[in-house]
Amino acid sequence: MLVFSASLMGGVVAFAEAGARQGSDLNLPGVLFNRLVSENASVRRGLAYGDLPRQKLDVYRPTPEMDRKTVIIFYYGGGWRRGERGMYRFVGAALAAQGFTTVIPDYRLYPQVSFPTFVEDSALAYVWAQKNLNADGQNRPFVVMGHSAGGHIAALLAVDPHYLAGAPPPVAVVGLAGPYAFDPTTWPRTSDIFRAAAANPDRARPLTMVSPKAPPMFFARGGEDDVVAAFNAEDMTRALSEKGVLVENRLYPDLGHAGLVLALSRPFRWRAPVLADSIAFIDQVLKRPPVMALR
């Protein structure tokens, strides 16, 4: 059974990495993990943060004894073209099991919309979560987290304050394999998506908007990632450091692009401590002692 499980998991990773290279999403791994992963969390699905069909989100809640009184909003990837929140239940379950109230929103995608509309949807979800999850007066700190295109969105929300319309900014960013520095208006696969920024590409590049007011950021990247180049995290790390912002850039040599987010799930935590390192950084920012429930 152990050999079978290892073979199955290896096949899932290979499938996901091939899909990432070809621009598809994580449908098969998402389905498998949602069936395999059992963690201590409750979930409310399909909450509307806007009036449109894709303006919905899921909220994963920790058990009361594990509640860290902190919210993480996770934005999934998919090249700004694909993705669905239900495929990332394993992320919501994993983070909630560690004590974080976790929000996973959908957002509109290309070709239905283009930049900056998907960022605006993501911001609308953030503002909704701030209003509704702090309605009890707890003033929970918010962390934005994202993988690939979702990492780009998370970073952009953190460094360009106009998107959040005066809502309290995130206290930290966790970016997994995000393209923070590249120019999407010149890359063939994204130039149409970001056509609105062609006259001013820096509008779409988190790197160019880094300031001393940026929140602390944790970047994770895989040594086997052949989708998002290493310079994205490296350049962003350098820019934040030069502005005096707390930043950490972790390399996981054996992980690929999809493997980085899959490592959050229980079946793959043995591959690399992506979840543990992300939580440790958040605890450092919030000046909390480590409280780990990883297994």
C-alpha cells in the first residue's frame, strides 16, 4: 500500500507540473487532495462578495482551541485564465487546521475580463472579508497569500494601496512562485491579458511599486520551477530589502511550480516545509510564539 501511495502521489505531481507548463490548472490534483485530506476545519461555501457569478468565496474556520485570530486570503493561480476555488479546498483546510481563518475567492478571468479587473475583484473580496470577518470587533490581522498568478495579485494588492479603497492593509504577504517582476505586456502568453497596461507596464508590476510602507513578504520558489523564473522573487527581495522591509526568500530545491502549492497539503508536506516556513514567517511578523499543529 505504501508503494502504491508513493506511486500515486508521484504521478499526481508529474501531472500537475506538466499542466503548469502547458498553462492548465490543477483540477486532477485538487480533486484527489480534496478527497484525501481530512483536517480540523469547517467551511462555508459560495458566499457572495459581489453581484456577479464568479464573485463568490469560501471561508474555512479553525476549531476554537486552534484559532489564531488571523485571516489569510489565498488567491490561486492559473495564468489569469483558469482556476476555481473548489480545487483548492486542500489549501483552505491546511491553513485552517493551523489556526487561520482562510478565505479563498474566485475572481473573473481572461478572456471574460482583462487587467486590472481580476485584481479589482480580488480587492473586492479582501474588502468584503475585512468587513464581515471583523464584524465582531476583533480586528483580526489579514495576510494575503497566493500561488503563481495569485501571488502576483496578492503582491499587487499589498503595494498598490488604491485597490483596497481605504481598507486596512495586509500585515504580510506570502507569495508562492509569483511573477512579481516580469513585464506581462511584452510576454506573448500575457500581452493580451495586460493590454490595458501597455502604455504603462509598471502598473502591473509589483516590483516597481515597492516602498518602505510595503508589508513584510515571504517568497517561496521551487528549484525545479520552469514556469516562473527565479529573478521574480530575487528582484523583489532585493527591492524590499533596499527599502528596509522585512523579507525572506526561500528556495526549495526539489519542488517544481505546482509542487510548491501542493506541498501545503498533508500528503506532500514531507517534500518541503513550505507550510511550516510560511506560518513561521507570519508568526515572526505578528511577534507571536510558534504554535504548530503540523503532522
